[in-house]
Amino acid sequence: MILGIDSSESIAKELTDVFQQVQRSLVVIQNGRGGAGVFWRTGGIVVTNNHVIHRGHPRISTLDERQYPTQIIARAKEIDLAILKVDSIEFGDSNLGVASIADSHQLRVGQIVLAIGHPWGQIGAISAGIISSLGCAQMRDRRGTLKVIRTDARLAPGNSGGPLINASGGVIGINTMVVGGDLGVAIPSHVVNDFVEKTLGQENLRVAM
């Protein structure tokens, strides 16, 4: 199928709108190696990669350069995920928002995807590709496998912890550089959701007790 100029411009505008929407939930992790993170839920819940953060209280900044202290709620090295919490944040303005999470169970090889992050310090950069395969990958420490989405969207240091999104702007995974190979790798959103729900449930239980 050959697209005309009007169709191409329409697609480009739609992708630009999607990018701007997702940017509202994107943060910079300012701790050690640095990387990206995503406002996953209200209440200041940020998801990133475990390997992006060090101990202590990482700070984050939004794309409009506001900075916030965080606390580390949970870390899971085996799936390279971590949850941070920002206590002093409001989502009442147009520059901040929580990500729209899509169901990664519904993914198909060949779908168009976009990876957003901060490769080599380029804040909020985007790369595009398709889903190349769905399956598992061996962790670098050889101690286990990880469910992954493989894509030919280019990733570089600084993309870790950032969102992999579909063409509608739904987050389908969290990009990670901890798994090697020629293709980009992301942790599926359903794996992330399971981790977040389990963690927040345990947090609520401790508060209730």
C-alpha cells in the first residue's frame, strides 16, 4: 500500500500527539548511572529498572525540569524492576500525568512500537521499530530467565527504565539494557503490573497492621 502525502502527515501528527501524551508520565532518574522512569500509578508511584537506581533516596526530575525526592519502595533484581514513591507531587496540571498501561498479553509480532528514554543524556528521545519476538531471555548473571519483548527499536544507555509504547500511546513494557543481544528488550507490562500490585498490596497490609 502506498500512502499519499496527506496520509503520511496525518500519521506523523498522530505519532507526535502520542509522544507528547506519554512524555507527561516520563521522568529522569538522577542517581548513579541515571536512566528513565514512568509514573505508573497515582500517588507518585514510579517504575524503573532495578539496575538504574542505587541505594539511598534517588531524585527524579520531570521533563519540565521540576525535581522531587523519592523513596525506594521495592526492588526485584530477578526481573530488573524497582518501584519509587514521590510523596510531594500533584497531577493537577497539564505537564504531569500517569501512564496509560496497555495489556501486553495482547501483543503480536510485527506491531509498531516506540521506545522513549534518555539515551546518552538526550532527554525524552524516541526511537521506533516493530516487535521482533515474544518470549524469554537469559539474565546476564545466568541465574534465571526473564519474560521479554524483543524489538528492533534502538536502545542505548539512558533508555533503561523508560516506556515501550504501542501506536496508541499505551505502555506495553519497560525497556531494559540488562539483557544483552542485538535487539532491544523490554519487560512486558503485565509482568510490571503483577510486581506493582503485589508490592502495593504488601505496603497497604503493613500500614493496616
